[in-house]
Amino acid sequence: MAVPDTVAARRRATTAPPTVTAGTRRRPSRRDAAYWLYLVPGAILFLLVIGGPLVYTGYLSLTRWSGVGDPTFIGLDNYRDLLHDDVFWTSFKNTLAMIVAMVLLPTLIGLVLAAVLFDTIGRRFRPRTAAALRAAFYLPQVLPVVVAGIVWGWILRPDGAFNGLLDSVGLGSLRHDWLGDPDTALPVVMAVMIWVQLGYPVVVFMAALERIDPELYEAAEIDGAGWWRRFRAITLPQIRPETFVVGLTCTIAAMKVFGPIYALTRGGPENATNVPSYFAYYTFFKKLHVGYGSAISMVLTLIIVVVSVLFIRAQNRAERRDGGL
Amino acid sequence: MAATLTPTAATRRAPDRHHRGVARWIVLALVTAAALAMLVPFAFMLLNAFKSPGDYSTNGPLSWPSEFYTKGLRTYWEQVDFPLKLWNSVLIAGSVAVLAVLVSLLNAYALGVGRVRGRLWIIGLFLLANMIPQESLIYPLYHLAKEAGLYNTRLAVIIIFTVIQSAFGTYLLASVLGTFPRTLLEAAALDGAGKWRILWRVVLPNLRPTLSVLLVFFFIWTWNEFLIPLVMLIDNQTQTVPVALASLQGDRLMDAPTTNAGALLSLVPAILFFLIFQRTLARGITAGADK
């Protein structure tokens, strides 16, 4: 195969020498045109499945429509209604709870767990032990979250395993309909989300720790720095890029969370666990208020984009500051 | 600080070491307990998947099954036609993985190697597509699918997820290909290879590890997807494994042992992927985090 290749190359080199010499500077602009062809399938699919539908949802958010017949244009009425809709405000307040349960707490716990697994267990025991423990934390991340949600839903039912567990340890007086009571449903859903999410930061941070030069730790140890001092002075600053990635991806996931809510509570009881994406789904397909559901989706989309841009900007600023030092 | 601390640290080292010898076992015990706590829900599920409904209602969720009862598993298997659900999931996730990698590769070739004009904006657009919630696409997609006669078909879900996954793939691969060694490309061009040939003969072989990671991720992500399959696939012939379980949730036929048996069956494939691809997954998560 190599022989015809070189022959062809030589032939081209002799027939068209100018491209090699004179063409070097002009090459980029000539390349442009042909490479566009490779974007064609992707671009068509993108417009069909993402671009078009997104714009159409934007248009629908300005209409009243039940899904049949023609949409009626009503301007910004849907958005005005949203401002006075208690469910809408509750759902966004619950998004904050989801950010606590899916970003803040998993990142903090994950940081400590990863450091302990890497430092204490990976080094002072066998690395295999650390890998096995890591797998246990990561397992919920690879499962269909809806299926995990259904198992949890059963565990937390009045006749489920959690109440059974309380009984068996003599705390039967605490038996409760955990997901059926508006006061306990949200904290319990948050606890399940921590369980779902925890493995991701653990795995990412453990990989990040492998990157750090062990000499930094050795030097600090010789200087007499304890575990906590080394964690704060070396580990945290060194893995900041990964912390940003985990923070951003988990924040986006928290704002979009749908499956676990669907499986655990369907937003109930009394909207205590409703979130924007479930609220939108319900408005689209159960209440058939397509325009209103579109408005909810557009607000959610806008918030996610703004938060992401702020996040990325903050990261860039932090990187620049580090570079300056 | 280093200079003043060194002597004291040296003398304090010995007890510190000794202390750590005990402490490390305590740490190991604590972390192991936490890891086991993560697995408790699976233990509950296993315990109750092999229990008869009568056993469950008299002895509760924590008792050891009085007999090895597999009828719950069989009931669920037959009731939802589980092999068909498995096939639907494999077909959808498999097609999406292959097609999305292909589309990502083509896009990224134009953006990363071709450096077409305005590529930063295009990459930004793909990044944006990753962020937006599926709710902001779902109704038009649902409507469009109905108009096109693709509603309740696996093809509709395959097309949609090919695009959604390739948005991420394009973003990732474009930056990987941005750093692709120019000398390799130029050497191939000098040998007379056209762009098409360079893509398949030079770029693809060099990218194979990254592409295989993407393939695995797309497969698992699509397998676990819920909202779009829930909306698009409404009957027994087309539903995926997670949707089948969720649509039976709350059904009167689904007593606690059957629910657990169904959940167990639905989790087995995912756990198998996890065991098979564990190393790929670990590599992929790291690659994703670097970006």
C-alpha cells in the first residue's frame, strides 16, 4: 500500500509543484471550502433536532395552544402568568435544593472521600482496595437513574425497607410516609440525590490527585504539615480545574433533573418536590398547556445558559489570575 | 517556615507514624462502612426480588425469603416481554453510539483539522446544545414525529439521541483534533491523500482510543435516558428497559416483590456494562474532566 501512495505523491508533486511553494499562505482559505462539506450531515441533523425545535419552543411560548389546531399568539402573557404562579416559584426554589444535594454536598463529601481514598487508603493499603471502594461509590452513577429511583421509592414507602429498618433497631416510633409528607419529601429526595451523585466527584477527584506531583506532599510532610494543612495548601489548589468541571456539569444536571423526581414523587406531595423540568413536562403532556409549558422551558433554558456562562467566566478569570502569579 | 519547623518535625515524626498506624485502620473502616452503605439499597432489592408477595406481607421487607421464589422475576419477564425491551434498548443505544460517534467525527474533522471559518462560534453552539434542557425541545420533536409518522418508533429516538450525543462528541473531539499533529496530516497530504482518505487512514486510527471511550459513554448514556423515550415510545413494542419499568410503576399488578424483581432485571445489564467497561469508563471520565 505504501508504494502506490508514494508514487501518487511523486506524480502530484511533479504535476502541481506550485501548490507546495506558493500555496502555503493561501492554504487555509482554500481548505475552508472543502471542509465545510464534512459539516453538512451534522448541520442538517442539528437544525432538525436541536436548532429548529428550540426556536419553535420559543415561538410556542408566545402562544396559547393545546397541541391541536393552530396556536393563538398572545405575546408575553405566558411569562406574565409565570411570575404570579406559585408552583413556578416553588419549582425554582426546589432547584436550589437540588443544587445543594447534587453539587455542593457531593463535591464537598467527594473531595474528602477522594483525598482519603487516594492518600490514606491508596498509599498505606493496596491501591486495589481504593479502586474497589471507589467502584462502590461510583456504581449508582452508571445505573438508569429512573430504575434506582423506583427502588428508592419502594424503600421509602410506608411499608418499605426503611421503615422496616427503623422498626428492627427499636426506632419504630419514627415510622413515616417519607415521600408522602410535604415536610419530609424534599429532604428525603435530596438524600437520594446525594447517593446518586456522589460517585462522580469521587472518581474525577481521584484521577485529578494522581496528576499532582508527590514531591509536593513529601516536601510538606518534611516541613511538618499535617493532613489537613496539606489538603488545604496542596490538594485544593491543584485540583481546582476539576472542581470547576464537576461544579459546572453537576449544576447543569441539577437544574435539569427529571427522572428521579418522576420516579420518586412526580413532583408531589403538594408540589413539595416539583422542579422546573417536571413542571414543564406535566404542563405539556398532562395539562396540555403547550404554550405555558414552553414558557417554563424557555425560562429554565435561559437560566441554565446564564449560569453556565458565569461559571465559565469565573473559571477563566481564576486561570488568568493563576497565570499572572 | 520550613527551616524553623524541620528539627521539631523530625522528632515528632516517630509518634506520628505510630499514631497513623492505628488511625489508618480506623479510616479504612469508616470509608468501607460508607461504601457498604452505598450498596444497602441493592441489598434490599436483592432480598425482596426473591420473595413471594405473601411472604412479603407477613414477614416484611427485612426478613430472609422463606423460599427461593423466582416467580416474581418470571412474572415481570413475561408481563413486559423483557427480551423485546432489552432488544429495543440495545438497538437504540447501539445505533446511537455508532451514529453519534460518526457524526461527531465528521463535525470535529471540519472544526478541529479543517479549522473552518467561524469554528469557535460553531463549537460554542454545540456546547450550548449540551446544556439546554430536553424540555425545551420535546414538544416540537413530539409534534414533528407525529407529523412525520415517526411517533412511537425507535427510529425517532435514535435520530434524536444521535444529534444530542454528537453535540457533546463534537465539542470534545474538536478540541482533541485541534491539537492533532500537523506533521502527520501534511505528510499524508504530500503522499497525495485527499481529505476523505486522510480522515479514515490517518485521523481515525490515531483517534481510536478516544472514539472507543465515546462509544461506550454514548451507549450507556442513551441506555439510561428517560424523558424522550418516555414521551416518544408509548407501547410494549417500542419501549426501552427503564421506560417499561417506570410505566408499570404504581400498577396494581406490581406488588413490592415484583417491583424489586423488575428493578433487578433492569439493573443487570447496566451492572454488566459497568463491570465490562470499568476501565474505559474511568479513562473517559478523566478525559472529560481534563477538558
